[in-house]
Amino acid sequence: MKPNVGGWDRIARVVVGLLLIGLAATGTVGAWGYIGIVPIVTAAIGWCPAYLPFGISTCKTKD
């Protein structure tokens, strides 16, 4: 797997993931908020399968 999630994208994924999990833990959004685990995992491994069909990569390319 070639990394396709770059720096700012990773930070945003962690923030959104933690926010969703926090809201789910407090009961604000319900159990579906635990889906926040997905962006955290994709940020941790640096690869997002949803980017593949569209050819998106937020990683800086090495020249």
C-alpha cells in the first residue's frame, strides 16, 4: 500500500475522529459516532481506501 494521506489530512482525520468518539461517549450523537475510529485508523496507517478510485493523494511527492 502506497501512502496517500498527507500531513494536514492526517491531523484533520484525528481531530474529527476524536470529536465523533467524544460525542458518542457523551451520548450526544448516539452509537454511530464511534465510526470516528475509521478516520483515526486511516490517519495512523497513512492510507485511505476511499481515495483509490479517485486517484487522490494528499502526500507530497518526492521529485
